[in-house]
Amino acid sequence: MEWMRDKIRSLSLKKALLAVSLILLGITGICSAAVIWTASGLRQKLLEQRPLIVTAYTVEEAQDGQRGVKIIPEEYGYGPLSGNRLFFYWTATALMVALPVGCMAAGSAAVAAVYYRLKLKAPLGALREGMEHISREDLDFRLGYTSEDELGRLCGAFEQMRSALEESSRRTWEMLQERKALTASVSHDVRTPVTVIKGYADYLERALARDVLTEETLETTLRAVREAAERLERYADCVNHIQKIEDTELRVEAFDVKEFTDCRVREFRLLAHRQGLQVCVQVDVTSARMVSDRELLTKILENMFSNALRYAEKRIGLCVVEQEDSVLFSIRDDGRGFTREELDGAASLFYHSPVNGGTFGIGLSICKILCARLGGTLRLGNHPKGGAVVTAQVKKHHDPDGGTVTRAE
């Protein structure tokens, strides 16, 4: 029975209904035929037990030396049934009609019950439970029903919708967290130059009040105020730049990975040569093409390389490795490497490095944002032989809507 149940569950809804109907109604038909045959036999036996009434007969003498006479009925009939025989007769007649009808009704009910249990109960229950989760804004669940029939495909589509909603919710949450981090960072970092400007303004007011303001003091104060104002301007430019990056529409195209890498290497070697640095390249790519936003990927690598230029001592390494569904672009410098604190926060917006003179930058944070836009990730690390390693993992076939493209052409 298990194999039959599994077989029916694998059929389409129409074929499953036909199979269940044929099996159960076939069993019902056999039961109905057996009931009719049994009741008919009982009626026949009861009829055979009726009394015989002879109305005309012929008497013949026995032949062959036998004694007595032989009565031959010529007209006869049967008497009516009476008592229990009559009751059983009509009971059997009623059963011949009622039981087949009852069997057909029971068979139809069994078809509905079995069909619902085998084909409808599990998927409808899974869909109902899924909708309850979504109504509670809970997307952390999985629709466990899998089948090749129509409801199985419907549940699969529902699961894809849930997964898309979860991904969209996750991205929205991350965007809100980034915005909160940006707001908090700007609020924190802007406070310092604003405090400087206010402090020097108060100083100038007090100096004017005491009539001790000299030209040299005024020049020094104005220079400090100008530096604080320029710092505020840089903050505003950074925020505006990040906003433009987030609003940039992806322009996905197919391009040759090796040709793209060669172009970047020529540019990087030119920049490195100006600082007396050497660029080492390692490319491990088998398939020639990938589908992504070429310009954003270029910006990612440029920011990664600019970061390596700041800390490299003699050489910078570029490594391109192809994986099953993505390409890894790693840039390594032979400088001091990342501290433990920098590994956790260097890709954050406006990160202040305690060993970098307190300056801020958004290069790695831009890389992180752009990698996410291209369906990838940014990882920071240190090479075992020394130096920092920044790796951008980007999907080979990326769709602007967050999916994957099946063909690179």
C-alpha cells in the first residue's frame, strides 16, 4: 500500500483523482455486485420454498409391475410467502436496491476523503501555515512540502516568494542599519570640527573684547577655522558620494574576465611605478566571460588598489580566481597588515584608524557597498607571510534584481 500511496502522490491532480476514483469506485462496484448477487440468491431460495398448488392433474396407473398410481400435475401455481419468509424476501429486495446505492455514496465519500488526504491536506496546510507566518511578518521559516504536481509547484513558487521577501527584508534592514551607522558616524564626526569652529569663534570674541587680538593670532585662528570647515566639506562630499553610489542603476553586461583583468593591471602598474612599487599578477580563470556591472567592478578594484598603495612597501599582488558561481579578486600589499580592530571595522563608514593618524576614509566601505550591489561580499584579512589582503567576491552571472542570469551572452 505504501508504494501505491507514494505513486498517487507523485501524479498530477487530475491523474491522481482519476486513479483514486477508479480504485475506490471499482472496489465499490465489486461490493455492490456481490450484494446484489447474494440478495438475489436469497430471494430465489425463499421463492423456492413457497407451497405448490395443483389445480388440474392426471392419474395414471403404475407400470412395470409397480403398485399404486402416478399423479401428473397439468395446471399448478405457487402459494404466497408468509411469516418470516415474506419478511426476509422483502428485506432482500430492499437490500438489492439500498446497499448498492449506499456503497456508491460511501465510495464517493471515500474518494473525496482519500484524495484530500493524499493530495490536498499537506500542501494546503503548508500554504496556510506559511501565510500565517507572513501575516505575522515572520519570514524565518521553510515551506516543507515538495511534489511534482500542481500544488507542489505552487508551494515551490510560494517558497521562492518567501525567499525573495526574506532577502528583500534583509537588504532593507541592512540598508537601514547602514543609514543609521552613517547618521551616527556623521553626527559623531561632525561634532569635532563644529566644536573647533565654535571654540575659535568664542576665542575671537573674547580677544576682541579684551582688545588683545593681533594679526598673527587672527591669521592662525582663521587657518584653523578654514581647516575645520574643509573637514566638514569633506564629510558632506563623502555622504553625497555614498548616496550616489546607492542610487546608481546597475548596468549589467557580458565581458571577458581576462581582458578586463589585463586592463586593470596596466593601470595599476602605471600607478605603482610612480611610487616605485612592483605589481605581481596571478590569474586562474577557465571560462572567459562573466555578466556583471563592469564600471562598478572597476571602481571596487580601484579602491582596493588605492588602499594597498597607501601601505605597500615594495610590491602589490593581484590574484583573480574563478569559482563555481563567482570570481574572487584579491589585492595584497606587503605593508603592516590590518590590526584586529581594523579587521572588524575598516570597511565601516568613516572608520577612524588609531594607527592611521586619526584620518578617515570611505574606500573600503564603498567597496563593501558595491560588492553587495553586485551580489557579492568584501573580506579583509592578513596574509600568513605579512601584509593585508582585501578580497572581493562577485557573482559571475548577476542580475540587477538580485537573481542570476542563466546565460552570459
